[in-house]
Amino acid sequence: MTTRTLDTGTDMLLCSVTDHVATITLNNPKKRNALGDEMTPALRKMLTETEADPDVRVLVLTGSEGAFCAGGDITSMGSALAGGGSPDADAMIRRLREAQNTCSLRLYEYTKPTIAALPGAAAGAGMSIALACDLRVCAASGFMLPAFGAIALSGDFGGSWLLSHYIGPARAKEFYFTNRRILPEEGVELGLFNRCVADKDLQKETHAMAHEIAQFAPMALRYMKENHNRARSVDLRTALDMEADRMIRTMLSADHSEGARAFMEKRQSDFKGH
């Protein structure tokens, strides 16, 4: 097992790749890994780099020292959106839209499977980012919390859309209106957390899941994700048309030929990503 470290440009974001799994760690523990002027641009950069890296097949996103992400840094969020000048609503809206598109939307549309590992709180935009990932593993001390209502904000980074799609609008509205925590057991019951594990096992269990997924063919995984994401917004006929297209493309791939040979020879497939 070999690990290489990628340069993120800041100590507030860490990134490494081990056996086809990239791990990005939000690393601002003094502020419970809140997003800020250094961390957020670095995160955008690393999402782009890891997606383009052919050695990366799965992405794990987590936080350091007992927290996932506390959302935006409340001490600087307003001034950052204002660009350091006087507040201008239109300009602030443009900046926030760009931030959302290059983070939450980027994660949701990331062409490889993504897993959020929650060692602790995923609050506000941090909850939204966790929901933008494909899968979520939650430690016993982890939870999700809208958090916006407590500071008289309405919510951003796609949390309302994502949570409504996962658990339905009535339940999603209840969590936003009441600002109630989604604890591990309830999160599993609602289908928001794929697994709940002991705190000490979070890293081990998350990476075991990631490495299991990374054994499969990258093209097949990419099209699986595309099919499932599209299924939420198109009718069955359209979904069937696109499934047929992606099925044939994977069928004609070198990896499918390798998988078929490995099946007949009763051995582990060695997928190359093409």
C-alpha cells in the first residue's frame, strides 16, 4: 500500500491518495473545520485535481479532530461575500452562487464515487456538503444539523434540495424549521447515513468501503453514478434511453472484456480504467 501526498496550497486542507482512494481532510479544528478564505479555494482546486487524476477512483471527504465541517465561518462570511467592500446584494449573490456551484454542485456531479466521513458535526453548509456526497459514514459522535435558523439565515449550498430529495419535503422542512440534530441512529433510519460506526473505527470502516468500491471499473462506476443522479430528474423513458447508451459503452470497454475473462477464469479482475 503506497500513499502520496498532494499539495493543496494550505495547511487548512490535506489531501492524499492511497490505492486509488483520495482523501481530502478539512483541517481548521479551531473553528471546527469551518469554510473560509483559505480552505474553500483549496477544496475547489483539489476536487478538480483529484477528478482529473486517473489514479483516483473514489474520493473520501472528512474533517480533522472530531468535526466534519461547521459550515461557513460566521466571523468572516459576510465580509468574504461582500468582497471586502460595502455590502452589495447582487454582487454577494453572484459570489455565493459561484461558491455553491464550485463546491456542492461540483461534489454532486463529481464523476467518481464520493464518501463523506463524519467524525462529528456537519452543520450548515457542512451538512449540505455531506449531503452532496454519494455516501455517508457517520461516527457515533457525528450528526447533521441545519444550523441556519439559529443565526437567522435561510440556508445555502443545496441543503434544502438535497435533504428534501433524500427524505421528502415535510421531514426536511421540519429539520430546518426546528434546527434539530439528525443523530446517527435516526440518520440511518432515514437513509441519510449508509453506516454508523464507533468513533475509533470511522477511518478504518470508511476506507474499507472506499477500497471495496475502487476495485471496480472506473467507467462503470462513473456511469452508475450518472444514471442514479439523472433518475431523480427525468422520466422512466429517458432513463431507459440513457441506461442503454451507457450499458453499451461499458460493454465495449476493455475493462468489460477483462471482467468477463476474470469471471470465466475465476480470478480477481484487474481493471485499468478504459
